[in-house]
Amino acid sequence: MSDRTLVVLAAGLGRRFGGIKQVAAVDDAGHTLVDYGVFDAVRAGFDKVVCVVTPELEKDFHQRVGRSIARHVELAYAHQVIPAGRTKPWGTAEAVLVALPQVPAAFATVNADDFYGADAYQAMAAFLGDDDQDNAVVGYRLKNTMSEFGTVSRGVCDVGPDERLVAITERTALRPAPGGAVDQDGSFYPGDTLVSMNFWGFRADAARAFTDGFAAFVHRPDAAKAEYYLPDVGGTLVPHVKVLPTSATWMGVTYAADLPSVRSRIAEMIAAGEYPAELWP
């Protein structure tokens, strides 16, 4: 049975990117950010990957990404659909919910369009591999996670002195400002504020929080247009969530204009020997 599963959230519609960013090549060999994330996860100790995609995307995704990954780690797919009456899926927490039938034990979640850094996967794998019964979230410095080409979505973390999560608030339109970032309602957050980019680690018994939370969410007055976010679930598990801080700098393809800088930084890491030119020989 799988000991640690990585759930990759790859069903996003890519409206800000302007295309299917999940299969965008970020190096000369044609690898995607999913390739790099799974590569880091496998060498950290994850032994199963579940990719959440739309039914329409699975064939192209498997051809471009999954086929190579499946030779090195157990791979499964789960489908997230757009329900009747909505223009987009229910959200990131519902994406995890559809993956749970294929998740046998502890698991972590990541976005398909974000690069998290090898050290973050090492820290999460070690955390999920111990006897601790808490859950976890990787905390990034807000100033290290901004795009110069538009707003980003981040979960703003309130962290206690014991490095446990006190509360988390999803902010969906953060833009750079002197000394930090500002949300669309004018709220200012200093650059050193710890934020989540959906890199969570959950114990197997956390599945109940996803099912119970979604049952409550669909009865909300604003459910037709709202989204069920991962922080909505993580917040219900407080105080049993540890924050794993990292000083890593975010890379991602929220916007098409982000792609050249991501490719440049990947090339630098390959040249430095941090990654092989061919991830899946």
C-alpha cells in the first residue's frame, strides 16, 4: 500500500494564463512543472501520484506528462468536472475530494502550475513519514511568491508561537505593493507574511474534513458562484496543523508572461546540477 501520495491539482482552466498551462514546457526537453514537482516528490519518498484533471484534458495530459511519470511511480487520475449551473469547478478542496478514493494513506497536495522547491518536498515527506498525527502546510514568505504580471491567490497564514496554524484566509487578488502586497479590498500584508500555495500535508483521517466541509459548503447561499478552497478545510483542522516554513522563492505560470523567467531559472538549476537535463530517462 502506498505510504505517501502526492495529489496534483491540474484541473484549472488557465484563464489568466490563456491556455492549458498544465502542459506548458518549461525546459528544452519539454518537461512541465508537474514533471519537476513529481521528480522532487519521488526522490523525497512519495510513492504514488494522483493527478486531478478535467475529463477533456486527461488524454493530452497523459501524453505530455503522465506517460513518462508512470514509468517511475504509481500514477492514477481523478476527474474534476464543471457542474451544471456553474462556469468553473467547485474549487481546490473539491478537487482533492474527487481524488480521495484513490488515496490510501497520508497525502500531500500541490498545484500543477507552481514550482515548490526540492527542500519543501523533503520536509513534507519527512513530516508525513513520522508518527505525528498533526497535518501540515508549507509556508512561503509572501514577498517570494508574487508575479510581476498580475495578481495571485494565496492563503494568508496566522501562525502561533509554536509554529502551528491559528487561522488561514484565502486571498484571491494579491498584487505587489511597497513592503508587501495588497488585496482587492485594500488589506495590506507585509512581505514576510507566511502564505500557503496549496502545499498541504494531510493524515488519512483528514478525509472526513473534506467530505463534511463540502456537504456544508453546497448549502451556502453563495455556493453557486463561490469556490471550496483548500484553506477552508485546513482551517477546520486548527490547531492540528503545523506550518513548515521555507525561504524558497516561488516559480509558476499564473500568466503566460511568467513562462520565460521560469524557463530561464530552470535552465540555471540544470546548469548548476540541481536537476538532470532529462528527468525521466
